[in-house]
Amino acid sequence: MNVLSLFDGMSCGQQALKELGIRVDNYYASEIDKYAIEIAKKNFPNTIHVGDVTQLKGADLPQIDLLMGGSPCQGFSFAGKQLNFDDPRSALFFEFVRVLKECKPTYFLLENVRMKKEYQDVITEHLGVEPIMINSSLVSAQNRVRLYWTNIPNIEQPTERGIVLKDVLEETTEEKYKISSAKVDRVLNSPRGKGFFYDEDSNKIGTVVAGYHKEPTDGSYIVSKPIQVGNASDINGHDMIKRIYSSDGKSPALTTMQGGNTQPKVSIRDTENYYQLNREGAYPNQQQDRIRKPNKPSNTLTSGASSIPKVMLKGLQYRKLTPLECERLQTLPDNYTEGVSNTQRYKMIGNGWTIEVIKHILNEMQ
């Protein structure tokens, strides 16, 4: 099989093919980032790098059996300015369309972020297929929703594997990843789809909705989203990078994480050390004054506003996820990106694919 990968990055597509045991005779990769090329070459020395996609001509290549790529998404993402096709990076999608027409591969696969329907429809019109939306949380510990346009038939949703953050965390980490403590703004109370948070500053109780699927027949609960347990007070910047997550939930979607403490943050204090106190700090004697541990079931809900369950957490400790843990969130082999700086590792991991999702799609090739 001859494969052409556009915007290849660190060659996640090649890793997926390897794990599926699909023989690749020639793997052509179009990429311009020198660090991503270095990691691709480390893991796959026989990769044939063909340079900038804008200079690539289909006529210069042999028959391509599989064309795949994840064109830059900054102009589409809901998290960005949504400049759509006016953004030069997102306009590179049309290079994918051009190469697709020139190479006429048997199969193609294009990945991109969730976007406005109007942008999505433009891509669909040019590729002639509707996308399938898959959340990486089904096969990993990361909440990462992406769209996949492909002519590979019979693609369905992957089976939920029930993986959460604590399943991918290292047992020990270097001190440089640890941060001593943070102000806590919110803590989930009930692990059964509904909960409450207690704001220590305003003494107010509010409602939060946890990310849990409906109860399976065996009585267990499957976490489908991140569980935020607090906000870091010692970090400046956007609220999104201050969020601290429970290891019992998913990680938020990885970004390029280029400095500024932008890596996802996980609570590292054992839940048994959480305080169970009332607002005055005394042991609660009355049912309505009790503040529950966040890992314990809520008391029975009643109609009285004064008896809403309360939860409080003091001295939350947290740390940043390590590059290795981020690799695991993308279901990459451990230390796949080792060999460049952590800054570059975080960047390419955030730009990469979730290997298990790509395997799920490519496995349907006839």
C-alpha cells in the first residue's frame, strides 16, 4: 500500500497503520515543522518526506491507495476566532482537495475540529461525503470531539472503554510538574449525574452537571467528560487554563500547550483528605449543615432550600500533566515524542490524532 499523509505532523497515521498490522510499502509525508519531522523520522526512519503541500504535485507520486490528513484548524475552531476559509491556515484544506483530485486514491480520510455548520457543509460539498463525529473519550481518557470525512465504508461509533485520567497518570512525577495549592471555586458532590458546588467566597450553593452517561444495566457509571474540581488562583490568564480536574474524569481536549501553564491540570490530593466541615468549621450536628466529601454520595434531596447538600474542599493540590501522560491521552506509545524539548512535545501532541480513533476508522478498509 502507498500512503500519502498531508499535514503529517509526527506521523500519527503511520503509527495507527503499524498497530493495525497493515503493510505500507511507501509512506509519503508532507510536513514543514522540523521538530515533528524529527519525531516522525525517529519512529519511522523510512518515511519519505516530500515537503510543503503547496509545492506537492500528484503527478510526481506513484498510485496512492490512502490519502489522509488533518488540515490546520485554527480558522474553524469554536475556541478560536472562527475566520473560516479566510484564515490562510484553514485555506490549506483546499490543498487537500487539490491533491485528492490529482492522486485519485482508493481511500481518503480528513480530520478537523467541530465547526459551524456552514463551514462543515463547504468541506462536505468538496469531498462528497458527510462527516462522522467521534469523541476520543470513547477510547481514551481525553474529551476530544473531532469530525472525520472519509469514503471508508461502515464507520460506526467506537465502543466505550471507560478510561479516565487516573488510568493514564504516572505513579511519580518530577517536582517541576507540581504546584503546591490553589483556591477552590467548585467541587462536584454527587457522582450520579447531578451535583452542587459551594463557593467559599460568597457562601452560595449552585448546581453543576457532571459528565456521566445513563446508568448501565450492571449499575456502574461511565464518565464521559472532564470533572472540574477547582480553579487555580496562582495562574494568570484565561479561565480555561486555570481549571483543575479530577482524575476520576476525563482530560479536556489537548491543545498545542505552548507555555504559560496551559497544560491540563489534575488534582493530586487524595480525596480521603478532603475536609467535611460546616460553614463555621465545626463538626456538623444537624443534617442541613453537613458538608459531604466529594467522593461520597449526596444525602437525599428534599424540597427545602436550606437542606441542599453542601461540599467544601480546602487546600487543593494539583499539578500539570506530563508529556508522557499527554501521549497516553492521545493513545500514543509511551515516549513516542521523546527527543525534543517538552515545549515541542506538548505542541505536537496537541496537534496530533488520537491513535485509537484513527485505527477504528482505518480498520474498515477492505
